[in-house]
Amino acid sequence: MIKKISVTLFVAILCTIVAHAQTNTFPTTGNVGIGTTNPQATLEVNGTAQSNMFLFGGVGGNNGVNHYDYGIYQEPGAWAFPFPKLVINYHTGIKMVGYYGYGGIKFYTGVGTGGVPTGLAFSIGDGDNHVRVSNSLLVSQSVGIGTANTGSYALAVEGTIGARKVKVTQQAGWADFVFEPAYRFPSIYEVEKFVKQYKHLPGIPSEKEVTENGIDVGEMNKLLLQKIEEQMLYIIELNKKIDNLSTQVKAVTEKAGN
């Protein structure tokens, strides 16, 4: 009888131990401390904690379901270069707050002695409400300033751009072809006829075209230079005619004097 009672008691104790080992439950009230006897939070760990995933439940959240929509985790993959990355994922969005008076939010590319971050790459609110990029900013698509409609442009600005210097690189040739011997430019009479009919210079966009399509600054500068160089040829030709007339007038005057 005693043996039977002992076996029964052992089985009951074993079941209790197994049940607690499987659930690892704690009392519903009070705080739990690991490495501390005075925990100030529901769970306080005084030391290093290791986990494959931290899940966020929240009010009406994911209820602890083990998936990758709500949590902090290491992405799947072998621990080899370039190595799995740390993922912070919250399916409904993430908000980050770093008051600018206390340093804001900063992103680094390295870590130094004692875990101190090095190589500041990007910061938000570092002393003010501005966004700062330490090196080059590479954008794979387009950037809009003052507009969300960038159209086919890599950079679209709704407003005025202020700059001390603008450099436009030309893919096509410059306008010096005007001075090539084979270049034929319209006569002054052809230009006069064209201007009277179309109200703009030949080869130059009309007001309607500029209003509808804008202008390519580099191309427009080339076209304007082309017109200046053509005008220079007109001046050279006109000067030759003046010199020729002067010679003729001088000859007539000398003949009349004799």
C-alpha cells in the first residue's frame, strides 16, 4: 500500500514538473527579474538576452503568432558573407522618434571600440529638424521637391532653384560647325521672310513650344550660340561689302577730282 502511494505521488510530482517545464508560466501579478532581485518592469534582464525573434503583440496585435509581420528578428539564411541582416518589421508601419535636442536619429556604417558607432552616414534631427546625408545620396528612381509628380524627370522641383554655378554637360556637338566651310546658313533675306511669317528665328523654339515643353538649357545655349556665330558671319560678309563700297567710292572720288 505504501509503495502504491509513493508511485502515485511521484507520478503526480513528475506531471507537475513537466507541465511547468512546458509552459514556463509565472504568477499573473508582479515583476520578474533575471540577474536582479528588484525588477522595475514586467520582465527585467540585468545582462545579455538572446532570442531568435522578439514578437510584438500590443492591443489587437498579432497575439504572439510566430510570423515575420510583427517583430525584430534575424532574416533567414546561412551565417556567411554578406550575412543575414537584422529586420525590424511591423506590418502596419513603424514610427521612430528622436528629439533633436538630444541627438535625433542617426545611422552609422561601422562600430568601433566598446561598441561605439562609427561612420555616420545619415541623420535626422541632429540638433535641429533637418535631414543630413554625410556622403553621396544615390536615388534609383526620381526625386521631387515640392511635388510628388516627377513625370519622366530624375529631379522635379516645384519652385525656384538657387545656385552659384550650374554646369550642363553636352552629349551632342557644340555649335562651332557654323564656321565649317561646308556650312550653309540662310541669307539675311531668308531670315527676314521666316521671321515675318513665324515670329521667331529659324531653328529656335517658338513661344508655344517653350510653354508646352519647356527648354533644354544645354541645347538652348547651343542654339543661341549658333545664332550668334551666324550673326558674326553676317557681320563679316557685311563688312566686306562695306569695304568694297568704300573702295569704289574712293575710286570714283579720285577720278572726279582729276
